[in-house]
Amino acid sequence: MMNDSTLVARLRAALAHLPHGNPGAATAAIQEALREHRPGRPAFRRPMPPPAAHGTPKPAGFVADLLAGLGVDTSAAVPGVPRPGFDPSGQVPARPDPLAPGQFLLGSFSHSAGTRAYRLYVPAAAQGQPLPLVVMLHGCTQTPADFATGTRLNALAEEFPCLVLYPAQAQSANASKCWNWFNPADQQREHGEPALLAALTQEIVATYPVDPARVFVAGLSAGGAMAVILATTYPERYAAVAVHSGLPYGAAQDLPSAFAAMQGTSALAPQTPRSPKPILVFHGDRDATVHPANGEQLLTAFLPPQTLVQTRQEAARPGQYGYTHTRYEDVDGRTVAEYWLVHGAGHAWFGGSPQGSYTDAQGPDASREMVRFFALHRLPDGRCGEAPGNRRA
């Protein structure tokens, strides 16, 4: 039985098949490595499907994306040098957006769990009145500026005035800049990345005109999984959560179980939050990176005991995906959850801009639906607890 470091080395070696256009050989190499790491257990429940026609990252393809989702560094790129006007990572410039004329601020936040750069969008519509705050957690290999460009959320922040916070994962914390959703140390309150992100959220609430009753968290892929962790471990901070192509809380405890969870074969039962928040879930039914079963499990874990269900089918139109939209209401008629299953779609932000990474413009518009969903919710007492051990730089 090989150890985790040997497994990672074997997985990196599997990528050598990709530049030669042989994803089947890469898949076979991954399966063989996992079999040796977990003798007697199947590596995958079924063969890995081919990448979806749309939204598949290039050039590495779906196997590289799978490895990147676990923090395996599949890039030979040299980290850039931060400089004015660029994203905190120094790699992706912040593109001017005429639909988002507000301030796109750069910042750095230090906490006992570490230091992270961030971007904060303050809309031009802000005139000192308390506004909602949306915390957006990017996916693997992305940066805040890239994520903002791809989701178009800054433009929506002008239309539906709100502030948008984009924390940046440090490459020193994860080689592929993934949030470490599968590490036990980063799944607990007052520990690791959840503590850091919750403290950063509170710092923004205390520093800018934010309504503490209307603070929300959303994310894509690994960022979606971390958004779930934040909503679970700090339910008093966030009024609702939106998860795009993410995973449930407690789906993994290490690298092998993370692979299994991403392929929909996890032996771990997702954990139900003690105080489930209203949740919106987007997932493509052809997602070859994070199996759609994760979206279903996530939804089930957050649903209150008694809910009324309303389902709407939308057939595909030219240039668009069809989808199934299911809304869940409590006994008082309040929307507590929504599930958007997008038919034929892969691992990408739906309705996003092609100028950003991991986007699929064929919709539906995930960003707009998230903002609409968030507008339905607020914390009952409007309080946001204090977070010790932090300072803003």
C-alpha cells in the first residue's frame, strides 16, 4: 500500500499522457495508482466520462482538472510578481468593466491561521447606506480578478447594490490555489481556512458599510466546498450559501477520500449542519470533475425536515442548455433551498463570461440567480460575531 506522497507522484506522472492527446491512458494510470493505494476497493464506480463539449478547461483537460481540484500542481508556470493594477496573485490583470464602474480594491488580511490577499468590489451605487456583502470563493487555479471577470458579479453588484469580497488562496497554502476543503484541519470552527475567512468577513463588515444581517457566501468547485464549510461552521455569520459544482461538508478527510468524493464514490456520509442555512445549488449533469451526486447530497444535508417541493423543467433552446429547477419551501412558504441541475453541462460557471476561466456562457445565469436567491434571506438578529486573532494590512 503506497503512501500519500507516492500517490501524488504517480498522479502527476499520469498527466504526461495528456499533451499527446491520450486522456484514456491518463485515466488508466490514475485508476492503477488508486488501486495500489486502496487495495481491494475500486478506484472508480464507473469509467471516467469524456469531457463535456463546453466549459472544459484547456489544455490539460478533465484529468488535469481533477488533479488540480485536489491541489496537485499540474502547472509549470512560474508565479508572477505582484504589481499595481494586477490581481493579488500577480498573474491575472483586473480587466476594466464599463458595467462595473465602482472601486475594485486590493487588500491583504492577516490572521493567526495565515495571511491572504483579497479584492473587494465597492459599487458606485454605494452612498454610505448599509449594503449586503457577498463573499465569493474562487475555484482551483483561479484568482479573484479572473473569478470576478468570469462570474460578472461586479456588474450585478451595481444592478443590485452590494459589496463583493473575493479572498485569494495563496499558492503557498495549496499548489493549485485550491481552498483545502478536504483537510480535517480546514473543516473546523476556529481552525485553519474557515477561521481565517470568517475573520476576514467580519473585518470587512466592521470596516465598510455592510448590513451584518445580509452577508452571504458562494463558491465554485473547491471554493463551493469551502463555502459549505463556512456556512456550516459559522452559521451566525452568513445568511445563505450558494454552491456551484461543489461538494458537501465532511465528504472527504484526505487525498484518497477526496478523489472518491469527486467521482461520486465516497464511503463517507456527508454531515448535516446543526444549523442549516438556506442554500442554492448549481451542478451540471455531465460534470466529469465533481460528480453530480455531490450536488444532490449537499442539498439533502441542508434541507429542513419538512419542505414543499416545486419543480420546473426548461427544455434546451438553440445555444442554451436545458435544466431542471427545483425549489423547496418551508411550512410558512419561504424558499429554503433551490437546486439547478443543468442538462448536458460540465464543470464551469453557467452564464459566465468567456473572458474568465471555467465558464460556460450557455447559461442559465448562475450569478443572477444567486443574487436573486440571496435577496430573499437575512439573519434573524442581524449580528455577526467577533473573530479573534486578526488584523488588516
